[in-house]
Amino acid sequence: MQRAMRLLEAVAERGHGAPAKQLARDAGLALPTAYHLLRTLVHEGYLYRDRGLFFLGEAAERLSSSGAQQKRRSTVSEALAHWRDTLGVPVYFAIYRDGEIEVLCVADSPNTPAVEEWADFRETGHAHAIGQCLLSQLSEEARRDHLDRYPVQSLTPYTVRDEETLLRRLGRIGRMEPVVEQQEYALGTVCAAIPLTVGTTAGTLAISLPSHQATRLLPVAHQLQTEIGKLLGTLAISISI
């Protein structure tokens, strides 16, 4: 395995391809051993051979892409953790993809716990700030399609009561305006979500607080909003992961 990796690294360093003898020298391998490993790597799709030269294959490209994706995820996680520690609140990153609400990353701690998902986030978008923020970025047709699949239901005494009321509320939300929800999803919790629209994909960064700290909600949300630009490119790329 280690010798095969050395060969892959040798091929990667020679962007215009290289013959087996050159790769054997680069990897410090006997030529017969290099030939055997190269044939195996070609068979598995990690390399391909063209006119006597070896190049990285699709399987190796997928590995590279996967590594890049993991790095981007790690960058987003680190940013959310930084904001959690700086602002003293749990931070959530979510998108709307293929008709579903997806929470991609949450940064919380024992001192700043995230909201317990006691009712499926995907099915209760009408009730929490993340869902309302994502739905507000969709067309009216897409909103109604979502609500046809996941109808409005009362989760707490504060939850919006019917679809038309919700649609009117969503229609009044400004393009870059934080969406605030107070105890509609979980009693004792208030949330705010900031819209992140990248191309045709709706995204959001959100925070939550205990309801007795409700006066902090909007100031902290606006503070987070000023920080987003520093990582917007990475968040945008993460939407495609």
C-alpha cells in the first residue's frame, strides 16, 4: 500500500505523465515492482496509461475531490466553532436542496447547547427560524410544494396556525433580513436565521438562545451577519458538497 502511494505521488508530481522507468526512480522502487503496482493501479482506475505514459485516473481524482471537500467542511466547522465561542451561542449552517431542509453543521457546547431536535427539522420548517429563512428564499410555487409535503402543524402554542398566515409572513421578509422565531419550535427557545443565497441554492446561518435571553437575539444575529463575508466563499462551495 505504501509503495503504491509513492507511485501515485510520483505521477501526481509529473502533470504531463511519466513512463514506468521514471516513476520507479522517483518512487525508489525496483522496476519489476513498479510495473506490477502500476498495472494494479491502472486496473483499479487510479491511473491510466497513454502512449507509454502514466496519468492520474478517475479514482485518484475522486480521492482528491473528497479530500478537498473534507477540508472545506473542516473550515466551515472551525468557523462555526469560532463564532460559537466569540458570540456565546450555538451556530447552525443549513441549506435547502432537492426540496429538503438539510442542517449541514452545528457548533455547540455544554455551555451553549443546540436546540434538541425533538420534531424532525425537515418536516417542521414552518416552525423554526432555519426553515422559515430557507422557505422565504424560495419562489411561492416552491414554498407551496414544500408545505404540501410537510403541512403546517402546531408544535407549541406559539406556532403559526395555518399555511396562508405563514406564506404572508414569509412574503414580508426582506432579502437580507434575519428571520426571528420565538418559541414556535421549542418552548423556552428563541432563534434567528440569516439568509445566504448562492446562485439558485438557499442557505442560512442561524443561532438560538434561551427565551429569557431574547433581547440578545437580534444584536447577536447582526453581529454574526457582519462576520459572514469573511467565509462566504467557503460556505458557498460547501453548498455543493
